[in-house]
Amino acid sequence: MSGMVNFFKEVDFAILYFFNSIVKNPITDVAMSFLSKYGYLLFIPFILYAFFREKKSFYFLLFIILTILFADFISNTLKNIIMRPRPFFEHNIINLEGVGRSFSMPSNHATNAFAVAYFLRRYYKNFSLLVLLASLITISRIFLGVHYPSDILVGAILGIVTGKTMFMFYNNILKLKKRQRYKSYLILILLVISIFRILYIKYSPIDLSGDEAHYWEWSRHLDMSYYSKGPLISYIIFLGTRIFGNTELGVRFFAVFFSFFSSLLMYEATYLISKNDKKSFLSGLLMQIIPFFSFLGIIMTIDSPFLYFWILGMYLVLKMVCEDSLSNVFYWIFLGLIVGMGMLAKYTMIFFYPSLVLFLLLYKGFEKLRKTWVYITVFTSLIIFSPVIFWNHIHGWVTLKHTAYHARLEKGLVISFSDFFEFLISQIGLMTPFIFMLMLYAFTKIKNIERKFCISFFLPVFVFFTLKSLQGKVEANWPMVAYPSGIIALSLMEFKREKFVTFSCIFALMITIIGYFSPYLYFLKAKNPAIRVLGWENLGKKIDYIQSTMKNQDNIIIFTDDYQLSSLLSFYTSSKPFVFCVNYSGRRMNQYDIWAYKPDYDINNHIGKDAIFITKSNNYFYDFLMKLQCNHYEKIKEILYNKHVKVRDVYIYKCYGLKSIINLPIRRF
């Protein structure tokens, strides 16, 4: 087998050498450099001809752009998976383009050129000119010495598949436009937004949030559950980083995915009730323009998959009702799978059951409820959720203890009007004031099954957290799954003043746009809402530099006093090390304390090494601790910036000869 592989490698290089060194001459140098840089321009006449044949269709131009972007995205993704070095790194050949940082297989030029050629194929009886043009562009990459022939071949095949697939998709959208025009609009809008989000994640200055980095660290230590959350988020990020590497896109890609399909499901759920294309379009679109839901499309937290499974569950319940399939046991089993998966994302998914029971009671009454298979749904979801239960049994039910502390149960029955009003204001801000008011008003206007359904999936969640806010602080995002049903209600309502609805949507969209551009609003300085996701990459580079200046740079441990900071440093330092988290403040328990029971992750097993300690707090008690724990140390104040605007201060201790670690007792869960 190895002999066959070596044979193909030799053939691959022989063809490369033939074009790059033997055939090469001054004319081919100029021609191939032109084709490589500007060959795409030669497609313009072909595109314009097809554009006029399609009667100047906006859809056609949009899909040409989408085809190129999608082909380029797929090609880059495969490059990062295959990670084949460029030929000039492995052989002594002539490189006429310069050294880049991307990998070799497949060739983006080949993928993009053949994708466009095969998308345009339908418009030309003899499309040999298109194939010739695509072939010349791809062969130019061999002449320039930046690709092997096999890179070109794989890229061409990938491009052909992409071009044909996108053209089939284009045809299906045109057919859909005739039946459900607004659904076709929604799909195109979602595609454009998704591409924008992928580019935004790749090229904007925002770094991972502390929670995202912590979930990424979980994905490097896969388990049945974790200290504060279920395991689903870690497996999703694990899959994303296996495809796109340990990058922001790898962590966040599935946030884009869940946002896209959550909006589509909102359209489908609304259409099941209303059979109205335009109202269903509004339902799907609102999920993209309401700021909180829109930002879930670029930030990968547990809320993204949780929201998706909640909406999927609502859709399936509606489907059973509208198709009169409440007696279909397979639907109930599938609903159990959905609820179980949602519970693996976020435990608040348990509220789906009181919402479901309330709806069935309002819709069918108690006698009919007894005849449904809801019990099988509960049983199925518990089977899916059982790894979390088993993990907690092993670890002393720490998640229950944490949840009880997080819910402020230790306070007992106390009334806090300040927390109550803070909660109400946060909910109005979450949905934006006008949409929040319209949503509540819509509940009074819709009728029949629409009202029963929307109120059932709104009230249990919203009322519970409203009452909870009287007892203690409730985070703004906790009751978020109450609002998809509210959005459906708003979309179903007959409006007498459509201008106000339009204004409300535009107002929400403007806030969303400002939110996306907030990292670039440098004049806001410390008041910038994006400040918590800025500056971490620079800190990682600074730690890399400090580590390189220390004598035993290959045998240095890094530790912090904050679990989010530990995870961020693991992600943004070049070697992606495990960064320890110590307890210098009597903080609450976190996942690092559970990992510390394993020898490799117990910092006490690294006594004697040099270390770097990083903290966001200028605490003189830490200076005292460093004197006790190290033979000697140096303290550095580092100011993190975003385009010359101060983001935060951090304090870095270079600890030489770690003697001990003084961990304070954990005070709470």
C-alpha cells in the first residue's frame, strides 16, 4: 500500500516539475501569472450573457456570488482538515507567487473556477470554452509552483460537485418562489446573513467570550456531563473544531447553523397554523432582527442549541395537532429525543413539559390527555438525559448544588422588588420595547388553537421566572424560550397599523446592526458592550512572549484565579496548554476543581517548575502569596488595547521555582 502511495506522489511531483521547470519560459510566466490573478475576470462575459437570458434576475446574481463563496469556504475547510504543505516547502521548485500561510489541498482556484463553470453550464450548448477557461486558471497554479496536480484535480472535482449542487438549489428556490414566495425570500436572507456571520467570525476583532472558551476547554475533555451544564455544547464544539480547527470559526460555526434552522423552523411552525406565507416569513425574520436572538448566531453558548431544540419541539407538537397525529407513538418518541437533547444543552428545557401539558389540556381536555403518549416522551427524554444523572451520582450531585446556589435558594422566601423590576426591564430590553409590547398585545388578539398554543408555550416559563425574580436575581436570558411562541403570536395577529409593526422591526434591526459594529465603536471606550470579547488574543501573544523569555520555556505551567481566564489563555496561547485555575479568593467551585482530581491536572504535581500566574485583579494579597509560593517572582502590569483603546488591565507574575500552591477552601457551589 505504501508503495502505491509513493508511486502516486512521484507521479504528482513529476507532473509539477514538468510544468514548473521544463515547460516554463518567460511567456508562460506572464500568461500564467495573469490567469492566476485575473483569470476570474474572463468569466464576466459568460455571466452577463446568462444574466440577460435569465431576464436580469437578482436571484441569478445572488446565486453566482453564493456559489463562489460556498466553493471557497468548502475548499478552505478541507485545506485545514487535510493540512498538506505547499510544494515549495517540500521540494526545490520555482515559486513565482510567494509564500502564503494556507495549505495546499485542494486548490481554491480550481474549486472556484469549476464551480462557476458548472453553474453556468445550462446556459451554453457547447460549454467547452467554460471548461477550457477553468482548466487554464487551475493549471496556472502548477506553473507558478504553488500547487501539486493532485490539488488541482481534487479542487476541480469539488468545484464540479459544488457548481451542480448550487444550480440545483437555485432551481429549487425558483420553484419555491412560485408556491411560497416569502419562504424563498427568507431562505435567501438567511443564506446571506449566514455568510456574513461566517465572515464576521473570521475577520472581526471579537475574540471568544469566557464562556465560549470554557466550553471549548470542555470539548478537549469530553465527558458525560460537567459541573454546571450538560455535555451537548462540548460535543458540538468538538465537532466544529475537528472541521475548522481550534479557531473562533471552529468554536462558533454551529451557532450560525442553529440560527439558520431556528428561523426556518419558526417559519414552518407558523405556516402550520396559519397557512399564510407572509405571516410565516415575519416569524422567521424576527428571529434574525431581534438583537438577542441575532447575536446567538455568532456566539456559541448553550442557548443556541437549546433554543433550536425548543423550537423544533414546538414545531413537532404543532405538526401532530395539525395532522391529527396525537395518537402516533413514533412522533411522541421523536419528541422525547428532542426534549432530551435540549436538556443536554440546558436544563431549562424541562419547562417544555408543563408547556406541553398545559397546551394539551387547553386543546383536548384531561380525558384526551390521558390517551396521549406523553408518558413515552418523558421516558425517552430521561433515557437521553441519563448520562447527566449518572455523572452527577459519581460526583456528589454537584450540578444540583450549583443550580440551587445559582437559584439563590439559600436565601429562602424573601421579596426583592429591585430584582423584580430589573428582570422586567431586562426582558423589555431583550426583545426591544416595541416588539415586547406588540407580542403581549398579540396574545389578546389571536384566537382558537393559535392562542392556546402560544399562551401555553409562553406562560409557564415567563410566569415562573417572573415569580422567581421576586425572590432573587434572574439573568436576562433564562426565560428566553418563552418568546418564540410570542413571536408566532405577533406574526399571526391581524394588524390595523402595519406601519407601527414595520417601525418596531426597523428599530430592532438598527439596535442589532449597532451591536454587530460595536467592536469598531472605539469612542465608547470602557462603555463598549463588546469589551468583554476584546483583547484576549493579544494577551495570549503576550504570554507566549513572556514564556519565550524564561529559561525553562518548555517546562513552564500557567495558572490563573478565574476559570474563564484560564480557558481563554488555553485557547489564545500558541501551544494550547492546559491552564490551571487556583482558588485564592474562596470562590465558588468550577469544572477545574473536578479536573484537579486527575493527577495530570493537579497543580500540586508540578511543584518545582517555573510558572506564570495571570489575574485581572491588582490584589496585594497575591503579592504576598507569590512570596510564599515561589523562590522569587517578577510582577508585570499589562494593558490590553483594541485599536489604541484601553480594554482592561491584567497582572502577570513570572514565578521562578514554584514551592507550593495555597488553595483556599471552596465556600459555595
